[in-house]
Amino acid sequence: MRRTTGLLLFILGLGVGVALTAITPSSVQPIETKLETASGRSGPSRLQRTGTIVISVESEDEFSRILLPTLHNIKFETDVTLLYDHRSPDGLEAILENRTDLSNLSFRFLDVTAYWSPTERELELSANSETECAGFSNSYRSMCAFWILHVHDVLSAYRWYWRLDTDSRLLAPVTSDVFQWAEATGQQFFGVDYRRSPTCSDGLVDAIGSWLLERPKYETYAWLPSVFNTVGDISSWTGHLVSTHFELIDMDLMRTEAWHSYASMINASGGIWTARWGDHQIKTLFAGLFWPSMRPQDRCLITSYSHQDFGYDSSALYDQEPTG
């Protein structure tokens, strides 16, 4: 598959789009289990692009009420990929088909049901969970696993993704290509909401510590002070993380030996299923070790934005590096 450069990605419980055509299933290389094929439909991609916007869509209703009314603020041409599971994408297609104000967006839809279907091992681990976060649904755990184990393979045609949730709101025009802007900054991982949230992380730091002991002795680590209080001490994690309702990342960071080893360890540990480790925690801790250019406390000020109880108003779009 040729590399494409711009994609607006939505994860859906229900999915659909505009001006769609059938596409040949895309080969993916997941970790250990779920050797599946992501398939779906797509409209024509106008340009070869390097990035992707990722938006988690939990329901057609939430998508149409909250996020969709603000999508017209995306003014540059980009692909929009909707990931859906267990249902037909026809509902969203009906919602989008008459939106002439979104003509700059080319919609693509992928069936990721296999990734939202826990294995017997995962169901057993979840059923035996006795942590404070045991009440989270298996679909939520599957979502966390997808963003750590599979997203960079499923989106193999792209380099960057920009991920949003269905209850995200874009409150000002985004007139320049987000992915070109990101590359120009020299950074590879951006967020807007950097907060302390160590809940649902029982055993995660210990698992990473054991994994580090098995890594090559010559390997060096960033020990970013925004993530760790003490250089060389994994247990000094500050508890801060980059929230994933707005996340802009270069997936080449996830296509390395170190990430594959780390993700394999996370998968083998079962912690996503027993303790409901979040993909935001898993990713931020790895970034604090391996991604020295990351400044997670800096906001990606490309548009005014809100999500639930978080929001900010930005008047400077694309004319400066992200600042806290």
C-alpha cells in the first residue's frame, strides 16, 4: 500500500462516511494474537500525505451531537478514517453524505471488530481482576490495547495521526496542514491536556522496571523531568500523563525495536486486562524514557479546543512552537 499523508481517524462503535468505494483489505502485523485483516471502504485520497488525525467515536449520537458540528473548522485537505466494530458503517455514511461543508475531507472506514473482540485469555484475566478499576468494560480495555499494540500497523500507510474523541470540540479554524506543522516543529509527540492521573496503574511501573533490566546495557534513556522526578528511578514517575482525547504522534516512534519489545511486554503481562492500564499511561512512561524531544507539558496550540472539563482558547495558530 502506498504511503498516504493525512488522515482523520475516528474509532467508532458505529461507523460510516461520504463518497465511499470498496477497498482491498489492508494487511496488518499485530502482536502475538489477532492475526486479522482490517477491511472497509474508502473515498479517493486527494494527496499523498504523512499524517493522520485519530478520533475515538463511541456512538453515532455522540459523534453527531458534539464533534461533527465542529469538523467544518478543519480547513485543509485530509483523509478521515472511521474505525467501526460489530456493526455496519451505513449509519455514519447517512449522517455525512449531505455535508458539503466537509468536502475537503475524504472519509475512509475500517472494520476493526477483531481488535474489539477479547481473546479467551483476556476475558479470563478481566474476570479475575480485583483492582479498583475492575469495573471498566472489556471494550474499553480492548480500545487501550489497540492504541498500544495495533494502531501503527493498521495505519501502516500513514506516518502521523492526530487523535480526537467524539466529545472533542474544535472551536477555531485549522487552516494549515497539521502534519506539516508538526514536522516543522521538530517534535514527534504532542498533547494539550497533561495532568496527574496515576489511577488504574497498579503494577505498571514494576513491570516496566523489570523490562528495563532485560534491555541492552548500553541503552541510554531520556528520564524526562516532566515524567520522572529522579534520573534512573522508574518508580519516581510523577503520575502525569498526556491525555489521549487530543494526541498528535509520529508513528515512526512506534515502529522501532524498543517500542515493539515494550508493547510485547505490556501484552504478555496482561496488565491492561487485570489492572486496566490506560494507553495514555503506557505511552507517556515510554515517552519519558525514549522520546527526548517530547515536551508533554507543552500544548499543541493549533486551534481553540475543549473536551469535557478541559479547554483552552488559542489565538496563535501555527505561528509559534507549542508553549505551555
